[in-house]
Amino acid sequence: MVSSSSSSSSSMVSSSSSSSMGCSKNSTIAETKGTLAAAAAATAAAEAAAAATAAEAAATATAAEAAAATAAAAADSAGENLCCSPDSSMLLLLQQQHTHHPLLLQQQQVLQQQQKHLQQLKYQLYQQQLLLQQQHNHQQQQQQQQQQQQQQQQQQQQQQQQQRTSSGVWRATAATATAATAATATAATATAAAAAAAAGV
């Protein structure tokens, strides 16, 4: 179960990294989050399997110790010459020791392999979390750049609007000055004509 979880999580990592080049940012982040959740589930399953194996090994060791203690007690009750001429209790004790010892070694090896797979899964999970954080940081940087560009565009539009307003005010002022000059010239002409007429009379 652990090895299949490790291989599946490895395939998920490769698929997520390859799809991130061709898809959009949002879909890539969503796929990475899905892969992250699947890897976390696989890690939890591997941890449960390792815990079950450790509990089974502990139970087997406890049973072996209990059997050895029972056999030793039976051997002690058999008589003082037990070490010199072992009876059926000592033979039973030796047989149980030889029987349980390879089983314990095998279970310990299985437990060590599962722990190695568990460490690999945790490392892959850490890599996926790091990749997700990098993508999130990159997306934030892009959003900040877009906000800065929008602010610059707004500033440019405001400057252009101010320039248009200033230009309109200047044109209106120039038109008013031109009209005032024309009115003054007309009034002066009329005054001069009136003066000339009065002088002619």
C-alpha cells in the first residue's frame, strides 16, 4: 500500500509540473492544490499503515516475551540439572526463540521500508507545498504589477484631462480678450467719428 501511494504521488507531481506550462495560472494552482490534497491523503494512509505494522510488531514481541517467560518458568520448575540436560521445556523455549526471532526481524525490516516510503512521501509533499507557494507569490507579484500599471494609466489620464482643461481655459480667455479688444476698437472708432462730426459742424 505504501509503495503504490509513493508511485501515485510521484506521478501526480510529474503531471502537475508538466501541466503547469500549458495551462493558465488559476487552473495550475487548482491542479496543484488537488495534487497536494491527494499526496496528503496518501501520506496519512502510509502513516496509518506504518503505525499498524509497528503495533503488530510490538504485539508479536510481547507475545514472544510472554512465551519465553512461560517457558523459562517451566524450565526452572523442571529441576536443578536443567542446564546440563535440557528437557522439553527448554527445547520449547529455544524453539520459540528461533521461531519468533526471524519474524520480528522481518517485521522490523518491513517497518523500516514503510518509514522510508513515508519520508519520501513527506518530502514530495514538501516540494508540492513549495511549488504552490512559489506560484502564489508569482501571482501576487503579477497582480501588484497590474495594479501599478492601472495607477500609471489613471495618472496619465488625469494629466491629459488637466491639459485639456487648461487648454480650454486658455482658449476661452484668448477669445474673451480678442472680443474685448475688438469692442474697445469699435468704441474708439465710434468716438473718433463722433468727434470728427462734431468738429465738422
